[in-house]
Amino acid sequence: MMRTGVTFTSAGLKIAGHLYIPDTAGAGSAGRRPAIVVGHPGTGVKEQAAGLYAERLSREGYVTLAFDAAYQGESEGEPRGLENPAQRVEDIKATVSFLTTRDEVNPERIGAVGICASGGYLLAAAAADHRIKAVGTVSGVDIARQFRLGADGTQDPAVFQGMLDAAAAARTAEAHGKGVQTFQLFPDTAEQAHALGGRHAFEGYEYYCTGRAEHPRSGKFLPWASIDHMATFDAFRFVELIAPRPLLMIVGREAVTSWMAVEAFQNASGPKELHWIDGASHVDLYDKEPHVTAAVAKLTDFFTTGLAETK
């Protein structure tokens, strides 16, 4: 397997990615292989969970591409760290466009995997982009729902209304020349994370803020403008349009966020599968074994069928 740094554009912004190419001869028309786009979690970068899944799937024979969303990682865009659902959806489509230009790729056999927030963005992208032939998610969520309703879906609506007030004040401050207004995403300590959000918050802190997976380009702050960009976004609104293309949603049995995957699955039409991994939490599926191996095995089986060459 060979990893190569690549760039391409999405709505005029340069996107940075890592292209993984198997080191054995490809199967299919002129040796072209099926390919898989891999999107990273919110605040993540291509060197973390997305890169891990891209590498593992490449070892199964797929050309894979993990990339940094616009405004994040090594990709272009200001303000840094902005979470803009419309742009994130466009990034996925742009990544597919890039893969269609590669000699190693069969453009009729492109699938995609979205991890965490990218799982929701992928559902929205695939609903309208028929070039994505098979759709997989791992710990998939609608990040807008998560901000509006909380990770477990029980957040007091007043919390998000307060965030919208803060976002409005931030835009006014920026208009008066006070610079980009941001807020901190993670607590300062593991103890604070536990106190504020229990196991889910602690695992997020541990993944992004400790030696487990911390990366210097992974976001620790979010521009306040992200909040009103997300306010009216609904990743699941048109999920039924993915059919008749296949959909696989992989969810940890202990994930506090699993209600979102269940909701999306219920709204989707077939062919579809909701696959549970026992003992795994939301963040466990980013990098912990044996959960990643189980997820990759399921994805491999799924794409073997979903991206099969048609005669």
C-alpha cells in the first residue's frame, strides 16, 4: 500500500488529502480499482480515524482517499476551524470528482465512508450525488442535531438558543473589527470532561487531547459562526434518496449517540443495514481494537458487494 499527498479544489478552496493505493495489480477495466472516500469526524483530521480506516480498507484492495475538510487541517479556508455543513457536503462531492480523474480508479465503482459528523454529511451528499454507489457510516451522526439536542438527544432547547445568541453577538463583534470569535471545544482536564459530559465527553477529550490520537492540526476551538451555519441543517432530510444504492450504518452498542443512526436508518429506504458492534462506544470505533477490525471487516464485505463490477 502506498500513501500519496494530493490536492484538489472544493468550491474554490484547495483540499488536502492522502490517497492510498494498494500495491498489487487492480481488478476490473484496464486494471482500475474500486475506490472509497473516507471523511473524518468533526474537529478531526485525515491523519486520525479517517486515515486509519482509509489505510485498512486500502489493504483490502481499494483505492481510498482520506481528506481534510475545508477550513480544517491542511486544507484552505478562513476562518480556521469553521464547521459549515454546506461546504462539508460539497467537499465530499469534490472528493468523488477528484477520484474520477485518477487512472487507478474505476469511476463507476466509487463508494464512501463517513465517520461521526462525516457520516451525516455523507448521507446528505450521497442523496444527491449518484456517483457514490455505496454508502457506509461509522458512528455516524448529524452534527447539527448533536448541537441542537445534545449527544444523547435530551439537551434542554434553551442551551442551543443560548448558543445562537452567542453566535449572533460574535458576528456583531467581528463586524466591529474584533477578529474571529471562537469557543473552546474540549475541557482543560479529563476530570472536567467527566463532570461535564460523562463517558462520551471523556472519551472525546482522551482521543483529541491526549497521546491517544492528539494531532497539532486537529481543532480545539470552533468559530461561533459555525453554530448558525449548523442551526437549520438536517443531514437526514433526504436520506431516502440514497436508495436503491446500498446503505450500511455501523454503530457501537454502547454509543450514546446511537439514536441518531437509528433515526437515519428508519428514514432510509432499502437496501439498508444497521450493524451493531457489541462493547463499542461512539469513540471506540475511531481507533480501538477489536472494534476497528470488526468494522473494517463489515465494510469490506459491504463494498465487495456494493461496488461489484457490473457486466
